[in-house]
Amino acid sequence: MAKEQTQSMLQALNPFMPGAGMRPPELVGREKDLEIIDRMITRVKLHAMDRGIIFSGLRGVGKTVLLVACQELVERHGMTTARIEATGDADTDYDAMFGALSRAMIMSGHGSLFSSIQNKLANIESISLNFHGIGASIDTNTQDRPGTNSMRLELLIESIAQQLQKKDSGLFLFIDEFQEMASEPLGTLISLQHRMGQDSLPFYIIGAGLPNLPGVLSRSKSYAERLFEYRIIGQLSAEDTAEGFQKPAAREGRPFQDDALEELVKVSQGYPYFIQAYGKAAWNASDSSPIALRAVKESEADARAELDEGLYASRWQRATVAGREYLAAMAAISGDEPSSTSEVARSLGKNTQQASSIRQSLIELGLIYSPARGKVAFTVPDMGEFILRASPAAGQTYDGKR
């Protein structure tokens, strides 16, 4: 009984808890990205202009965590921030931005700023900028909500940026899943980032999304490639991966033995989500300190099961039966490497044109992307390995989720 109680207490102290967007106990390997944000903050205070930043990478590499860390850094320096997650629906995305910006104004403590912006928006359209009962509601009629929303957003951001500049501050809009944003608000934001730069106003978009995000932005506005600094967020180095395991474990008084740490670095492949899954499983499997290789080996099946449930199975379920057949063909042909679209189509008994609608639906679901013309790849690391290893059923119910 005493041993079981000890094991239960140790598990309760487990510092490794995987989850979408959950901050790991140790943010490692992203120092350069945070340094760039720190540089931007300094330039804003000096009224010097800079570019926005776009983080892109596969699922599970910690883009959302990095985005939140960047926002926290900006806020610590007294800047005004707002954060949303793009949905693909124009009205929803606009409403999210208005709500986040309204909250940012309230939380920044600029009451006069809030009042002046209300007056500027009064003649535009029915708008409600409410936060816990504080706000304004002005009613007029409009037939063109998307166009009016664009005007509202431009006036709102421009007004905030003008006022913040007087205080040596700026406005940072953080957008997660940026590749999902509908074309109309996406174009508005890119144009707005461009114009704010031309007018020397401190407004910056910090976006994160899948590897296809840079292409999505450039297709929306050709000059987007000049407006942002593009940062590819990938696997951590072996040294950073080891630190991601060892520092939180040692902080709790149960470090990993050297051979156990070496095994964890190998199986996690430098993916932050994998570090959390394998770290959690190894911690729970051991009742000793330091944590031995035996516990790591014995817990690897549990870690894979965690990844199967947290990363792979739910995404597999999102695809239609035809989509799952396409994913299975990709895995059979290339494993986790990019696949030729023509080869995938042939394996399905179709030509490239006939398979294009299936491919496009998988791209829209965020399950695959096109790294190059005529190529497709999984957005989740080791998705191909999961399909080949687990052989998930192709005929299960399609959940219809994006």
C-alpha cells in the first residue's frame, strides 16, 4: 500500500503533461525567436519600424506555445496585445478580432483611448465593443457586412496604434492557425499591416500556422512576403531536447539517468509534443530516482498510445472514407516523406484530376499540405508511421470536423 501511495504522489508531481497549446515546463530551443520579439519591442519604444513575424511548422512543434510566450513577453514590456485563433469563417474571425481588441483596450487602462475610438466608429455600422458590461452600442443599417467589417477593423487598429505611439507603445495582434483565416479578413489584415508600415504606425501581426502559411499569405497579397519575417519552427536539437526532459525532471528531484535520457532524445525526435508524451510516461513508470532506462523502455508503449489518441486518431477520424484512403496511400508510398500526387492518384485507381477534390478536402482539414508543386505531406509528424503501424479502420464514422 505504501508503495502504491508513493507512486500516486510521484505521478501527481509529473511535470510532463501533453496538450494542445499547453506550455511545457521548460521552453527550450526558441531563444532566437524570443530575441526577435525583444528587438521589435525595443524598436517600437524608439518609434522605429519593423516587420511582423510568421511562425510556420508541423503540428506538435510548439507554435502555439511560442505564440503565447511571445505575447507574454510583449505584455511584460507594457505593449497592448490581442490574440485570436482563426476559424475560416469571415464573420467569426472579424468578431473574434473586435472582441480581442476591445478587451485589449480595456485591459490596457486607456479609458480616453476607448472613448475616442467609439466616436470614430459611431458612423460606420452597428458595433458592440463590450467587455464585462463596459462598451458602446451604435446602430445603423448596412447591406455589406464584410466590407463594413473591413472598415471598422482598419479604423479601430489605426486609432489604437496612433494613441499608443504617443506613449512609446504599440499594438501586437497574435493570430494562431493563421492559414485557416477566410480570404476577406486575411486580405484586410495584410493590407492593413502594409499601410501601417507606410504610415509608421506601431501595429504588428504575429502569426502562426502550418507549413503552407507563407504561401497562403503570398497568394492573398503578393507583397506579403516583404511584410513579415518568416520563421520555420521545427524539431529541437538533441541538446535542447535533452534539456527539455532533464531540467523539469531535475527540478522535481527525479532526473533521468544518462542512458535513459539518450533513449528519450532518440524516440521523441525533438518534437515538443513528443517530449511531453514520452516524459510523462517514463515519469509515471518509475518509482525511483534517478529514472532508469528500464522505466523509459517499459513506458514507450504508453507514450505511443498517448500520441495515437492525442495526435493521430482524432485527425484520422476527421477525414472521409475517401480521404482516409488517400492518407493510407500516402503512407504506403512514402511513409512520412512527401508523396507525389500523381503516384497517390494512380494507387487509388484515379488520375490526378479525379483525386484533386479529395486532396483539397484534406488540405482544408489541415491534415496534409503541399510542400512543393505535385507533392503532398502530412501536417502531423509520424502520421504515416501511425497509419502503417495501427492500420486504423477506413470505414469508421466521419465526424465532419475541421
